[in-house]
Amino acid sequence: MRRFLSLGLLCLLLLSITVTSQAQTSSTANADAAALELLEALNVKSYSAKGDAITAILQSDDERARDWLQALLDGRLQSTDDGRIVLVLDNSGREWPVADVLTGEALGQMSRRDLDRIGINNALRNQLRSAIAVVDLYSPNIERRRHSAERLLGEVDETLAEPLSELIAGEQDSQVVRRLSQALAIYQVESGELAGVEALRGSLHPRARVALSRAVNGDDPIVADAAASALGSIEQNLKINRGLETLYFGLSLGSVLVLAAIGLAITFGVMGVINMAHGELMMLGAYTTWGMQQLLPGQPGLALILAIPAGFMVAALAGIAIERGVIQFLKGRPLETLLATFGISLILQQLVRTVISPLNRTVITPEWMSGSLVINDALSLTLNRMVVLGFALVVFAALMLIMRRTRLGLDVRAVTQNRAMARSMGIRATRVDIMTFALGSGVAGLAGVALSQLTNVGPNLGQNYIIDSFMVVVFGGVGNLWGTLVAGLSLGIINQVLEPWAGAVLAKIIVLVFIILFIQKRPRGLFPQKGRAAEG
Amino acid sequence: MSLLQSLTQRDRVFDFMAPQDSPVDVRHGPILYMEDVTVSFDGFKAINNLNLTIDDGELRCIIGPNGAGKTTMMDIITGKTRPNSGSVWFGSRHNLLNMNEPDIASLGIGRKFQKPTVFEVLSVFENLELAMSADKRIFPTLTARMTGEIKDRIDEVLETIGLTALRHQPAGILSHGQKQWLEIGMLLMQRPRLLLVDEPVAGMTEQEMERTAELLTGLAGKQSVVVVEHDMGFVRSIARQVTVLHQGSVLAEGTMDQVSSDPKVIEVYLGADDDEAA
Amino acid sequence: MITLPYNTSARSTHLSATRSPGRFALALLAAAVMGASAQAIAQDADQSEDPIKVGILHSLSGTMAISETVLKDTVEMLIEQQNEAGGLLGRQLEAVVVDPASNWPLFAERARELLAQEEVDVIFGNWTSVSRKAVLPVVEELNGLLFYPVQYEGEESSENVFYTGAAPNQQAIPAVEYLINEVGIERFALIGTDYVYPRTTNRILEAFLKDEYGIADEDIMVNYTPFGHSDWQNIVSELSRFGEEGKRTAVISTINGDANVPFYTELANQGIDAADIPVIAFSVGEQELTGIDTGPLVGHLAAWNYFMSVDNDDNYDFIDAWIDYTGDEEAVTNDPMEAHYIGFNMWAEAVRKAGTTDVDSVKDAIIGVTVPNLSGGYAAMMPNHHITKPVLIGEIQDNGQFDIVWQTPSTVTGDAWSDYLPGSRDLIADWRKPIECGNFNVVNGSCGGSTAVEEAEAALAE
Amino acid sequence: MSLTTESSTNFWLTRPFSERSTQIFLGVLVAALALVTLLHVAIPPENPLHIGAYTVNLFGKYLSYALLAVAVDLVWGYLGILSLGHGAFFAIGGYAMGMYLMRQIGDRGTYGHPVLPDFMVFLNWDSLPWFWQGFDMAWFAFAMVLLAPGLLALVFGFLAFRSRVTGVYLSIITQALTFALMLAFFRNEMGFGGNNGLTDFRELLGYNLRNNDTRLGLFIATGVALALGYILCRAIVTSKLGRVSIATRDAEARTRFLGYRVERFQLFVFVVSAMLAGLAGALYVPQVGIINPSEFSPIFSIEIVLWVALGGRATLYGAVIGAILVNYAKTFFTGVMPDAWLFALGAMFVLVTVFLPKGVAGLFRHIKRRKRDDNSAKPTAPKEASA
């Protein structure tokens, strides 16, 4: 349906453009008068009348036309009780700020009760969308041109073909040119021209693929064969991309598991504390991110960056509190720690529910993390997950450094191997315990910060990860950081490889069964280690 | 990694058809026979082509500096550690290398650990009861009753190891020496053909040592006894045959005097006698 | 936060607690005595000033707290308003709040407590189907009243339950018709959490699409995920591939609460634009959106019977009252809240009509009761214990609200038994005399289903 | 275990009766059963001392939990195996019972199908899946209540123990087991009703489940089952096999050198425990009226362990006290402070672990020892190393 509209509008538009190019622009005063008239025309019941009004606005040479259409599309074009048309700037809350639709100057607040949206139905929506798309083809703004060029793929027909080739000739932005010519090629393939097939060879864009696969069944054998061969190579190419994609999915899921588990690998693996509150420490990290964004409205990116140290600190402090308040009394009684920390996790959850809210909190994804990195038309890597993946690796590396290179790491290992001995050598075991636990908790906080970009920030965040975390740590071999890394990533990949053909649920089940069998094959995990924790 | 694989895996199987304790055959030759046994823990050879034979009813002392492989040798005999190569026979019928600890134990090889390990929360009496040679399958164990002669036997052993007064105490509260005794007592309850005794007198007073010496020598003849000990005095007091281990293989063998006069031995071991004995 | 209900319900049990501290060691005995004494107090309370007791059975902890807590608050607010307006039949209302903690057996236990112990006159509660199924036998046995405010899979009509949420024909089917007729969708992906509501809805939709619009099998994709599923990468990329076959494609999502955030996040990041593949959700409302950064989701759809953005003064009053009650300027309202609003008013109306809170009288009186809903229309209680509702389609806006893009011309009557499921095609529910049956078979005119009997015999014969 | 082994000359099953602790326990249990029954039946409802059907039902539930806790204590307390997956056996037993109850509904379901349970009609299944066959016969179903969990425990335990998986590793794979089962049972294709599980039960052995007398009956039955289960566990624990278990718990290697095939003893006790858990589940289901996969959730299994720990590990009666205490507290708090009960529960766990390391039972024993410190009282609490 959009197709006809776009074509119709295009003709109108081309016409109007050519007209305006000669005509002198009249004085702004009567332009505004005219514009107001055009807009008033929108404020009618019948949708067909609105449609005409829209076309009228398009034909008017007013450069504000696009903004008006956009506003209409967004439902921000509203009429007051006295029939005046205004632009609603923000329609949340009870009082809405409005602006003059022509000059755009603010008119202050108005009660939502006194405002009525200029309603549109879906037909109008499509009309508006395509209209805007076509207008954008001529917009000076490259982004808009690119966007509307994207939309033209597979939408071209003979009437659009002509002006399109002119546009390609006149266009200087390579991307737009590429898209437009692809759009043209698709049209050519659809109309059975061999040239189009050649042009589309190797293109991974779905629309291109669709066009070719249709051409394969076309009546012209030459074209059909060419299309078939082109399609073949494309399919081949797609398979490879599919594989890469799955691998990426696996890695990113794995990185989440690693992040969630790595803190546990320290508190549980090294200290032998079965910390059921680990998940809630992650939750604290996530909430810190949210809090930061509340403190710094408008700059989610900065808030997120700041949340990294903040989240670490918050979780670490909470960890210290737990260690001092409870765990220190349970030395050498790992099971007791399970009970106590489980109690703590309950308390923390309910605390968040009562203090903040039982509802999930919105954590905004900053610009530089949203969207995805486009490798080609068939493969694009989501940015947020890529960042998380990188973050996980950095955290891991940092921990490795701390454990291997710093005094703390040395002390920790000493205390782990032989507490009494370490003591007698003047290592302050209690202090080491506090530090270790704080470190583990802090890392949990970091995991929370990362997770806030992927999933719910709510009271249940922790529970959803605690089980998996233990699985990963144990699968990797308690007390072995490398084990945790390998375990996390491999489990992630296995899961994602299985998912397409086994389905999400079955995949998870298979992974669990795999873990069970693996453990009974290697009772101490991937990388067994000696030491207090290993005796569990 | 498949389930099937792991089920058909050879070692550590629940051998439900494990050999019933057939009598140990010592008609021709020794009760314990180790040949060319080698064990290496990631590279380091703890036992290196060890050859050792113990005759029936013999009492043998094994000495050697720390790390000579004494304890490892016992681990091999009792099935705790599997050698990389070599063969270990109990009598001329049983190849110990394809048996697990319980089989070997029920075959009649008892072991006393270097660090005394008794069941701390169980009473002295119960410790002995568990050690007693009996049908050790599940249901017999479940339905087992305390009969008169069992009690007599336990009392007897309690007598021998002088713990009668403490019979109802949890073993956890015993002194180090007493634990040693209890463990020896547990060995006696097992009625083994071969006793492996690892440092029996560590932490014992003079008198206790003497009692232990009597005990062990008393045992010899009825049973074969292998004693690993650092305390030269004690060894001298009981030893007829002495084997010196060094770096995982036999350095010298013979009576105490022969051994102690052996230059090689003096060089590697007795030279450091004083601090070893300490 | 502490309102009347807490004090009373607390009082009763506190006393009992102080009665037998010494015997606590022998928990059994202690428990026995406590239970008894607790009951005793409850009875004392009854003899005294005798308020109308309204039970509230919503999870305040556990996984469902996220959705259910606000419903508890809603009912408390409505009770407060009712009391300010002079109560009901000259008696005050009193809320009895318990926490089933998102644990299904606990739901049954709590329901029993409310009815047998606290002797409440009506219960507002439950969210998940399974919790309703758990409570159902209890409510029927003890002859209570339950108002269930959430859209559900249908296939049920109990004498003691009133379904103020949408049945499939009040949400799913109109939504699909909208997609086909207004948006021109030719290809459908049905994505849902693996439990009974999505399963049934999707089965109804599949049948509907094939029978009514002749959609081919390969143009329908069905996929189920576990609860709280958080890794949507594979499925979303599968979706985008599914949508690339040249036909206009839409996703119909019956994904349950918690899993939505990661789903939409993934959707946004993999760049699936509402203009290309619109996602229409049946269980994502304003409440859920408060947890999502809606910026990238603008244009995706949801089908409900109410949206906070409904431009109607009753609605604005309700919202204002809600904001004042919660004291949170950002507080949002949603469809299940409206359902409770309607349900509560219907019950109150029925009580007035019957002049008593006696369950049987109210049950009879409530059928046919009509009260205004918040979208400017009226809701009527039908003989099958479902109500009439308008169906609204809303587009997600960047401010977490829905922009209503379509609406059924008139209200739709809730249908307990779907016409698109073989098992229930011939069943109707009618709780008026003479039928008085929840699963009346119009073919063989008998109460108690028995449509499937023939099929069963056939199956057994094989 | 106040009596010494020497006098244990009598038959192993009757041995517990000569024990002080068992006598007290059974005494209290019987008294409680009698009291509740009396207060329920004899006392008229208006009397403040009357116990309502609701409360009876509640206690019935607690008792089934108590039996479950005893089962866990048997493996954890005396064998040193911390199972974080016992909820699985409980749930499987429950499902076996649930399937029987579903079949009993017959054609009274909403769709009135003579054979298929509602949810199958609803999912368009035309015939009963094979694993539902036979569950219409009580004897078969009840046998399954014990056999199904027992079999699972046998296979799982066989794999785990023969390869000497111990400590945390064992705990975690038991957790993996129950987690996997939960996900599996959530799937509707599995044929166990998916998330909705099995519900809407009508009658058990012909007795109407929606009738208070049946509830009382179930309550008493559960009490009896608890008593029997307790006696059985006690008998095992006081037998020589029990001492072998303790030996295994504290010094596994040593026990092997004494000639005991440790893995077989572990397997035996594990299977017995699993069966008891299954029985508990089967008694639980008809009383709460629903069984669904959430019983498989790892968190629930952890909770069970918490009951035991809170009551006092390795005492059996401690497990009973713990189970009843925690669940009573739950009921109590969720009623009194719906918004904040988790605080109370959480605090309870923390405080008990910090201040009562040996649980409530430990407290008892402590007091007892205070009263008459005879030095024949022996520490039955395990060394943590075995955890």
C-alpha cells in the first residue's frame, strides 16, 4: 500500500519542487497565514479530509512541512479547546509544555485535559511515513537521505525508477548511492533485467535475496540461471555469517556468565564462603547504575562510566559489612555461611522492594552502546553486548593481575593454602579475609553494572543468576579463575549453538545434564586445584 | 564423555562381582611381592623400580630419609595409588593392582596411617567394632547385632591396647598416643595377614614404645608386619630384617647391623642419624 | 503505608503470639494453640463492630511482586475511597492483606485462610493462571467470591470467580484483525513464555489465522521460552530472518513480565524497527514499560482494554487519585488496575442491589450489573462471569506511555470458551437459572463438557 | 544416641524404641496428633480452643515438610552429603500422587473427557502418553511414589558416588539435577501440565478431598508416616550401618581401608532418603491441592537444608523441629507483616546460624548437658570438613 502512496506523492513532490525552484518565495507573513490555514485544515473529523490536508502541506513549499508531518505522526500536534493548533513538547505528567506550531516559541504549560490530539489512523500513518521518506530523499541532511534510501529497497517501481537514476547521478554520498542503486537493481531484477542480477551478485541484503529467489522462478531462463548462481553464492556467504553470529552470541552469553561467576570464584572458590547473597550484591551494582543515572539526568553515558567505580564500592562495602557482621563468626564452617548468606539475600531483596520499589527500574542505554556494529547486510554485532564482552575480559585480566602480581594476591593465596602458617609469617589473616571478600563482592557489583545494560534492574535480578554462577565456578574448578573464564565462555557457546535446533529450554537442560556428567567424569571440575576450598 | 563411555570405564567400577575373599596362597613363596614398581607424580619419581618381598609371618622394618617413598609404597600396596608400571602380588594368587581399597582390605591387608586417623565422634568401642573382620556388605551391616563373642573379642583387644577404661569415650578426646594405640587395635580387629604400620610410636612415651614393640613382635609369626619408622632406637629394638629406601628404590637390605655398617646407607642416611632420630 | 487492615489482622495474631511464648519450643503444640487462639480473636472481632472484610490475595514478595503489589495498593485505595464515601450498606470496609509470596500452593493456603479463618466477604486477587487454578478449588469449596483482574487464556468459568480481565477474544483476536486489516500483515511470529496462557492464546490464534484468513503454515512461526528468559539473541535474529522473506511480518508476543525487558532491549539493539516488524504484546503495559528504556521501542504495539493515556476525565480522576495515594508523581496505571476498579465497583453495586454481602445473593445480583469503565464506556457483568470491554491498540511512545492508534467501535463480550478450540467449541457458560453451569454443552444439552467424549472413545478404540 | 552400642543386641528395626530421644519424639508427636484431632473434632467451633479445618490442613502440610527434612538430615547429617536437590525427589513423589489424583477425576473435568486430564484435552492430545498409563490404579501410583524417586536417586547416585564426587561438587550437581528437572517439567510437551502443574483434585481412594474429615485423615496419615519414617531413619542410624555412614562422613578413606565399599553405603542411604522424600511429596500434594514445577526450584531445595540446619543437623528430631518452626514462622509472618516478612525470615536464618551453630536441637542438648553433665554424652555433630 505504501508503494502507491510513495509513487503518487513523489510525482506531486517533484512537480512542486520544480515549481518552487522558479517561483520567488513570498514574504514570511502571508506564508505563516497560509501555513496556519494548512494546519487548521488538519483539525477535522474525517480521515480522508486529513489526507488531503497532508497532501496540501506537502505541496506547500514551506520548509517546516516535514516537522509538522513528523509532529502529526508523533501525535504532538494538538488542538486546544479554542481550536488553536499547538505543538506539545512533552506529553508526560499532568501539565504539558506546548509551543507555537509556526514560530516554535514556548507557550508554557497546559493541562492535558484542555488538549486534544489530532488523531490519525494507520492509513494516514503510512502516508505520512512514506511522504517523509520521499521528502528526506531531497533533504540536505545526509543521515535522513541514508535512512530514506534504506527504506526504498524493494519499494521501487517503474515510475520511481526514472527519478531514482537521476538522484543517483546527483548524489555524492557513497552509501546513499550504493543503497539507491541496489534499490534500482532490485527493481530491475523484478522486471527481469539481467543487469540487475549482476548488480545484486554478492549483496547480502534480504530484499536482494528475495528478489533473486523470485527471479529464479522467472520465465527468462538466462536471468533465472544467473539469479540461481548469484543466489547460491549468497546463501553460502550467509551460512558463514550465521556461524559467526552464533559464535558471537555464545561469547556474549558466556561473558555474562563469567562476569556473574568471577566474583563468586573469589569469595567461594578462594575463601570457601558459599555466598548465596552474591546475586544480591550484583543487584546492588545494577541499582547503583540506576541511581547514578538519576543523579545525572541527561547524560546516561557518563553516569554509566561513573557507576563502574561506584558500583564496585557499594557492593564492596556491602560485602565488608556482610563479612564483618556475619561471616567472620563462621570461620571454617562453609555450610553455615550458606545459611546465613541466604538469609542476607532475602533481607537485601526485600530491602530493595520496600526502600526503592518492587518494580523494575529503567536504566537508559547510552548512545554509544545502543544499536549494533554493521559488518555487512547479514551480520551485525550488538554494541551493548560487545561492550559487556570487553568489560568482562578487562575485569578478568585485572583480577588475574591482582591475584598474581600484588601483595594482596600473594597473601590471599598464602592464607588459602595454610592459614596458620600464613598467620605465623605475620600475614594478618582477618584483614586478608576482609579484603578478599570485599574484592569478590565488588566484582559482583561490577557484574551488576554490566547486567543493567542487558536485563531487568529489579529485586529479582540476583536470583536469576546465582544458580548459573555456582554452576560456572564449580564446572571450571573451584578456586581457579582461569577455570571460571573457560567454563563461562564454553557454557555460553554450547548453549547458543544448541539453542537454534533444540530451543531455549531444551538447550539449557542439555547444558545442565552435560555439567552433571562432566563433574562425575572429572570430580574436581575443569581445572582442579588443591587447597582448603577444594576440600569443600 | 558420553554416558555409555563413562559406564564402561574400567577403573573405579563398583565391581559387584568382586572376588570373594579367597584364601591367600602363600604355599610357594612370599606373602607380598613387589617388582619393578614405578610411580611418578608429574615428572618426579616417588618410587623408582622398587623391588620388595615380604615373607609370611615376617616382621620387616623399613627406614629411609623423608621423601624416600615409604608412604607412597604403602599407598600402592593398599590400592590408594596406582603405579605407572610394575606388578604387586599378594600371595601368589591376588594381583593387587586391579583391586580397590576395600577389596584389598578385606583380603587381609591392614594399614595404620602415619597421622593416626580414627573416627572421632564414634566411641573407642565403636571404632573397634567397625574395624572388626565381618561381612561388610550393606544388608549384613544394617542388620548386624552385637553378640557375646564379638564383645569378648573387642574387650580382649581393648585389654591389649589398654583402653578398656575409655571404651565409651568418643575417640576424639583421646591423646595422640592413645589414638595410635586405638588404630593399632583396629588393625588387630581386622585379623589381617599383613599389617602395614606407618610410624607407630610417634608421640609415644618410653613405656608406650616398649608396649608397642612387644605388641608388634608378638604379632609377627602369626601375621606379617611391615613397620615404617624414623626412630632408630625403636627399630633396633624390634627389627630382624631392615630395608633402607632411598629415592624410591631399595638401597640396602639385611639385619640392622649389616645395614648400619653399609657405607652407602651411612652416607645417605645414618650420617644424618641424629637429627633424623630427633 | 500502615492502613487500617494491618492493625486489625496484626492485632489478632500478635495477641495469639504473646499468648504462648513459653510453649514455642514444642512447635507443634504451640502452633496448635496459636492457630486456635488466632481464630478466637478473629471471632471476637466479628462480634464487635462488624466491618465488611475484603480479602486481598496478591504476592508482595517473590517473582510476581513486581506486578501484583500495585494491584494490592489499588484495592486498598478503592476501599479507602469507598469508606470516605460512607462505606457500603452503612458498614465500613476493611482490607485483609496476606502475602502468598508468588508460591502457588501458598496461594491456596492463603485463600483458605482468608475464607475459613478471616471469613472475608470477597477476595480480589491472583495474577498468574496457575495461582488462580490453585485457588479455584478452595474458593468453590468454601463458596467465596474471587475477582480476577488479569487477561487470561479463558477455557474456564467458575461459579465463584468473576473474570474482569480480558478473555482471548477480548484481546488477541481483535489485535490480529487489526494487524491484518489495518497494517496489512501477512506473516506472523507467535513468541511466548512457555506456560498455559501463551500456549492457549497462540493455539487460538493459529486456528483463527488459518480458518478466517487462510494464512499458510510456513507464514506462522511459534516459539516458546522459559520464564525469566534473559538471552534473546538467537530468537531475535531468527525473527529478523523470518521477517525478511518479503512479506509484511509482525510478532505477536505473549512473553511474560520479567523476560520482556531483555527481549525488547535485544530487539532495539538488533535494530528491528517497528516500521519493519512491529511487535504487538499482550502482557506489556505501562507497568512493565517503567522498567524499559522505551526510546528505541517507539512504534511497537500492545493490545489492552485500557491505557493510561486514554483521553477521558474518569481516567484522569483515577490517575490523579492514584498519584495522590502513592504520593509518586511518576506512578502509572495499567489495565489490571482498571479491571480491579471495574470489579470493585461491580461488587459494591451488586452488594447494594442485594442489600447484603451474602455470597449467593451477591452472585445472583451481580449478573447484569453495569458500571462505567475508565475509557468512557460501560462494563457489564455477563452471565458467564466475564465482562464487556473495549479493545484498544496502543503504540509505545518514548515517554513510556501508549499512543492509542485503534479501538473497537463497541465493547466486546468476554467469551469463556473459545470458538477456535475443538475441545470447547460447543461449550458455553451461563450462571443464571435454569442452566447454572460453567461448561454447558449446547450440542448434547448437558452440563459438564463431554464434547471430547466421542474423540476419546475413538482414541481408545485405536 | 544415649545408649551404647554394646546393648544393641536386639533386632535393628525395633532398636530405636529403646532410645530415650525416640521415645520422647514419638510421645510428643502422638500427643500432638491426638490433641489436634481432639480440639478439631470434640470442641465446638465457637469455642476459642477449637482448631479449624484450615489449621489442621496447615499442620498436615508442616508434617509432610518435616518428613522431607528428616530425609535430608539422613543424608546430610549422617552421611555428610549435602544434597541441594532433594526437592526433586519430593516433587517427583508429589507428581506420582498428582497423576493418580488426576486420573481419579475421570470425566468430571471441565471438558468432561473420560480419560484425558483437562490440560491434555486443552493441548489437543488425543491419547494418554505411555508414562500416564497405570496411574489410575492406586497400588501402582503409590508404588511409583517410592520407586520413581528411588530410581532417579539410584542412577544419579551411582554415577556420582562411583566417581567419588564429593563436597560442593556433589551439592552443585544435585542442584543442577533439580534445576534441569524444573525446566523440563515447565515444558508443556513433557505431559505434566507445564507451569500449571496438576490441580483440581477430587478424591483420594474414594474419599472426597474437599471434605474436612478427609483433611483430618490426611493429617493423621502424614503424622503416622512421619513417625514411621523417623523410626526407620533412627533404626538405620543406630545400626552398624549408621556408624559406617558416620565413619564415611568423617574419614572416607579410612573407612575404605577397613574394607567397606563406601560408595555402596552412600548409594543405599541416598536412595532410602530419596524414597522418604518422595513419600513426603505424595502426602503433601493432596493436602495443598496442587503440584507444579516450582517444587523443583533450587531455592526450595536450599530452604529444606535450612530447616535441617536450623533445627540441628544429625539429630533427625532437629530436622522435624526446624521444618515446623520455619514453616510456621512463614505462615505467621506472611499473615502479620505481609510487606516485611522476608526481613523476619532472613534475620531468623542469620541469627540462628551465628548464635545457635548446632541449631535448636543443639540448644536442647546444651541445656541437657548443663543439667547433668555426664561425660558419656558424645558429640554427634559432624566435623565441618565433611560438609
